[in-house]
Amino acid sequence: MRVIAKSTLRDFWEIHRDAEQTLRTWYADVEAATWRTPMEIKAQFGNASVVGDNRVVFNIRGNKYRVVVRFNYAWQVAYIRFVGTHEQYNLINVEVV
């Protein structure tokens, strides 16, 4: 998968240093993947939540942080739509961001 955009993650981990290594690992895992369905994501990331509009919510650092990604499986692109704390996540609509 091509991840758009790593800079979003970098901006976040520059503020939340404890998230850096986990987000780097997550990014590498997603870049190496060739998922065709949400169920393939769930097979690799069992704690991920599949939500509407081809979006998946990933729990980072024991659910302290969240990453919302919209996938285009045909084009093998993962668009990062949100990265934030669990508290910030509670304030958004994952199907709209």
C-alpha cells in the first residue's frame, strides 16, 4: 500500500514522542501490505475497527492514540485521515474526516 502522507504521522510524533516508534512500525507494516479487503486488515491488525466508507481505525500504543485511514483497495492507497489522542478521536466522526 502507498500511504498518504507520512508527514501527518511525523507531525504527530514530534509532539507525542512516545508514539514515534509504534507509528513508524505501523507505517512500515501498511507500506508492505497488499490488502484487498477490510478483512485482510483485520487478520493482521486484530484490534483495528472497520467503519464506513472504506475506513479503518487503528489503535496505537494500547489505544492511547488512534489513526483513521481511508483505503482505496483497487489502487493500493491508504489515506491517513486522522491521527490523534483517544480523547481527540472521541470528538470526530470517523466517516466524515
